[in-house]
Amino acid sequence: MTTTSLFHATDSALKLPQYVHEHSRWLIEIPVRILVIILVALLVRALLHRSIDRLVRPVHVGEVPGILRPFKERVSNSALFESTGLMSARRAQRAATLGSVLKSAVSFVVLMTALLLILGELEVSLAPFLAGTSIVGVALGFGAQNVVKDFISGIFMMLEDQYGVGDVIDFEKASGTVEAVGLRTTRLRDVNGTVWYVRNGEVVRVGNKSQGFAQVVLDVPIAAGSDVEAASAAMLAVAEEMRAEDEWASVFLGDPEVQGVEELTREETVIRLVARVRPLEQWRTARELRRRIRDRLNVEAAE
């Protein structure tokens, strides 16, 4: 190696530490800060997700998940839901959906905060970035407004517990038993076995037949010349006898009542009987009442 080349090599070796020293902020300080920001963001995100998972999972089997305790549960007193396991499925799906929303929100806030801090460390002007983000947000909002509408409707539906798995609901154009509830769509199956997928944002009104109590309304026709008082008394006696049975005692929520003549024609007289029962029990109860009332009226007519 010549003296000249040796001099150049020595000079370069001496200049390298000086260069590192002069640019230490960009070579060492800023990368370390960015790395710390990323690590802290990932740690915070993981801790928050873990906390949300704990809120979603019930401590004991059958217990209400912590994430649902601040919100109202409209079918909490339904023995039918509890006995069939639908309550646990309903709570689990509702809690999982709300947990998914919270996780997405946490991830977005944490990662966006980390990104803005990193851009600040790189001395990037945030004004053009924010302006561009706003433009993209507006464009996406116009293009995906129906999806956003579905998600927002789904969130409010979950928070208010308007319906859930196992409920029998009427969407006007589709009705049936709810099989799955998501933020964007609701899946239900009608009495014919057809599966319907309904977008949450398209639901203007919904009738829930599974909340609070249900009403059995029977319109029983008798011949126009029959004794209305005797027929009414027979119908009421059948309903009261049925309510007194152990199998049906927990189903009825009040005393059956004959409201009187509902319709009158030359051929027949229609008498109305009503009874308040537990949710989802109205159809089974009505079928059994019809059978018993028909048998009783046939016996009395034969006598």
C-alpha cells in the first residue's frame, strides 16, 4: 500500500466518527425514539386488547360478561332462554361483537397516535398529511356510506339489545328466528326454513316477539244460534284448568280472560279469549288451547 492510499484511509477513518457525531441525532437519537414509540404503541395495544378480552369472557359459566353489565338486557328474566342455552349464546355473541368494535377502535387510536408521533420525530409537516387524510376520508365516506350506515346501526342495536340470538323478530319483509347477529347484517330463519340476511342499516322498524311477555289471542267461532254465555264459560274454564296444571303453570303470566263477541255474522259468532304468557310460548299455548276448547265445545254440543 502506497503512502498516499494509506493517508486517505487514515483520513476516512478519522472523518467517520466525526460524521457520526455531527449527525448523531438522525443516525441514533431519532431511530431510537421511533423504535421506542413503536414498542410502546404495541405494548399499550396488547394490554388494552387483553383487558377487553377479560371483559368479553364471563368469569363463571352463565354469568353476564363484564362488557355487558353497563347495558340493559331485555330478556334477562326469560326462563325459556336460560333453559335452552340461548341466553348464553346471545350474551356471548353480543359481548364478542362489542369487544371486536372496542378492539378496532383501540387499534386505530393507538396506531394513528404512534404514526403522528413518528412523523413529528421525522419533522414531517402534518398539515398536508391531515388534509390528504381528510380528502381520502370524505371519498371513502361517499363510496362506503351504506357500509358505514350498517355498522353504526349494528352498534346501536347491540348497545340497546333490540334483539339477539333466539329472538323471533319481524322485519316486515322477512320474519323468523334470529340465528346470528353481526355489525353489518342479521341472519334469521323463517318457519319454512329459509335463511334471510338483513342489512342492519336497512332496518327501519323491527318487531320483537320475545321481549317481556307475549299474548295469546284466540278467536273461536261458534254457530250463530249457539249460547254465547255457555260457550264463553266453557272457553274460560278450559283456559283456567290448563293454567292450573303443573306443566303450564309457569307459562301463564296472568289470568285468562274472555273479552266477549269479536265478530258476528249470520252464520257464526266469534268469541275472543286472551291470555298473557311467557315470550316464545304463545304459539304452543295457543295450539293446545284450541285443541282443548274444541274438544270441550264438541262434548257440550253432543250433550
